[in-house]
Amino acid sequence: MVRESPRLLRELSELDLVLDFLERMNLHDLTKVPLTVTDRLEASGLSDTQDVRPTLLIPRVLDRQQFLRRELAALRRAGAN
């Protein structure tokens, strides 16, 4: 179980970078998300990310981060027992 912690931390870090990119796109009114970004999102567990505007992807990324943080917290609690 504890072996999963580094993977979750990497995913969270990756999603932080993607979220920052999406937010900057949104600030500049850009709507076409690059394929490299949607590929990263799909690798992180999100589906149907192609041809979706940043404003719609941002809440999905935040939800995924919250899910991963909860999973990480549960692993840490389990490791403490």
C-alpha cells in the first residue's frame, strides 16, 4: 500500500502542472487544449478530454486531485496502523 504513495504524489504533481496550464489558457481566452495536455489528463484517469474547453476541464482536474488526495490520506492512515 505504501508503495502507492509515490505514484499518487507524482500524479498530483502532474495534475498541478496541467491545472496551471489550463488556467493560463483560460486567462488568455484560448479554447483549443493541446493533445499533449489531453493525453496527460487521460493518463491520470480522466476520459473524454479531447475537444473540451479549459473551463470545463479545470473542475474535472480539481475533482481528480481531490480524489487522489483522499486516496493518499487513506493510504497514510492505513500505514500508520
